[in-house]
Amino acid sequence: MQKIYLDSAATTQVREEVIIKMQDALASCYGNPSSAHSFGRTAKTAIEKTRKTIAKYINAHPSEIIFTSGGTEADNMILRSAVRDLDVKAIITSRIEHHAVLHTVDELKKEYGINLHFVNLDANGNPDLKHLEELLLQDNSKKLVSLMHINNEIGNKLDISAVCNLCKENNALFHSDTVQSVGHYVWDVQETPVDFLTAAAHKFHGPKGIGFAYIKKDKNLKPLIFGGAQERGFRAGTEPYHNIVGLEEAFVLSYNNLEEEQAYVTGLKSYFIDKISNEIPEVKFNGLSGDIDKSIYTLVNVCLPIENQKAMMLLFHLDIKGIACSKGSACQSGSSKGSHVLSEVLSDNDLKKPSLRFSFSKFNTKEQLDYVIEVLKEFMES
């Protein structure tokens, strides 16, 4: 039986070069980076090299890069610290953000009494920028906008430059969850002047458990985790050196090979869209995932014309056939509530049908996609 992994939006296959780099780090460089001896200094030097590498690629200053356990921690850290330290009284977000943002802002409303506003969405799930401007102009309170660059379920690309401009014009802070974006698109925080962004290595063929936050150096946030002086005193705890060098290797390889791999994966997505549209003409593409120009090149989210009762067995059937994909997002697949994103963009009728997210990487082939679509057709016709 074939084993086909089409769930790279949930997590990616780790590159072999990254595994080798991490194995070497675990075996030969096991000193505590805070130690003064040579073992510690070697690890510390490599960590600071990684910080400088990331900063160079996104046109930031090394002091603006803080290593975290991943995107969720980085989102929490930024949002909570901004409210606590920067006198933020209102947060503007959308109802289709990742729960790392949505659950955090809900808690901040309870704890700090902030005003919480949700920007309107169009039928495809794009934020209404005119409504965003209206929310920014409501009063003179300090505001923070939190909108993700790439939606992790339907792949929509935010017009992030337009949002940056609106925030700048209205003296608002801007945080973007860029977990699905970093490693897949070129970033320049001078040209796209966000105040905060977040990244996770496992989304671009690196290890799990490591990511980073970009925090613009004039923001003066205070730490949430206290203890030692690691991460310039902003995040205490012994740094996971092996994960950090793994992040660097994955990050550099992603950008060094970006043009080639972006073209290849875009080709896979285009092929999948054409093939499934021809083989299953009733298929619908959720959000803008079927539009190559307006969504990320790594995923499609499809609504299939299958009755609800039969649909309950679909993911199980795909798994039996060796196919890995997601119903909604992986973060939601274990929930009986369904996808909060799809509930915002689909009609009541389409919500009763199964939707699947297929997400691609450099490790996939057109032959694999042929097999997947054939399995789907067989299931629908059985």
C-alpha cells in the first residue's frame, strides 16, 4: 500500500539535512549555552549565529528575534505582553484566525477588560479592509490588529501591505501570525512593517518544538517567563540548541531553494485543481484555495458532494488507503465542533458535506495526486 502524506499545512516532513545537523548537535555539542566553558560557548555561538541568519533573511535586527517553542507560544507572548506593557485597550482580529490567537484574545478580554472587535469577512473569508478602517477610527484608544498572513485552513492570502498601511495611518500596532508564510514567501519587515510576527520551524521542513517571534525593537515588551537571562532576559529557560540549529538549517534551505520548490509545488497544486475538477465536477474549493494567485501555493480545501452519513467514513477510508490529509485543520480534526473557519465561509448546505484540506510539499508527486483522486472517486461511487 502506498503511504502518501498530504498534510504539510499541519506539519512538514523534516529535511534529511536538518536531521543530520540536529544529530550532530545532540552528539557533539551538549553544553549548556549559558555555561562559561568551551562547551557552553560553542552552543551559545551557534544560537547567536542562527539569530543573525534569521534577521538577515527578513531584514530585521538580531535583537528583534526571540526563540520560542513555536507559533502558539509566540502568539500568546506577543498578544499578552502588548496588552500588559503597551497600554493596548482594544484588539481587532477576525473569526477565522488560528485558535492560538482567538483563545488568547478571549482570555485577555476576561482578564484585562479589553475591547474585542471582529472585522467583517467577505464570502471567501477575506477581511473587509473598509470595515477594518472603521474599527480603527472608532475611538482614540490604543489598538492592536491581529490578522494572519495565510489562513491555515483555506489558504487565503491577506493583503498584508494594505493592513500595515492602515495600522500605521491610525497609530495601531499590527501582529500577524505568519506561521504558514515564513519559509514559503520572502519577508522584509522594513518593506512590510509589521510590529510583530511569528514562525514555527515544523511548517518549513524543520523540527517541532521551536519557532521564533519577531518583535520590533522599539516595543519594549517585558517577559512572560522568568528565571535565567536567556533570550536577552525576555524568555527564561535553557535554549534547545539542537532545535535551534535545526531551525536554521531548515530556514536557510527553504530560502535557498525557494524559487525552485515554489514552482514545483505550485505545479502540483495546479495539477490537483485541474484533475479533481475534471474527475469530480461537483467539487467546490473552499475560500480562495482554488485560486492560484489569491491563496498559498501549498494547499487546497475542497468540499465534496457526499452525503453526510457516508461522509463520516471518508477520513477513515483515506487513512486505510494510506492517504494523510485533514478534515478542516489538524488542530480541529479531533473536535466534534467542526471547523470554525469553514463555518464562517460555507453555506449551511455545504457545511453538511465533507471538506478536506490537502496540503503539498516538495516530497509529493503528480502520481500520488492521481492515486488520491482515484481513491476519492471510488469511495464516492461505492
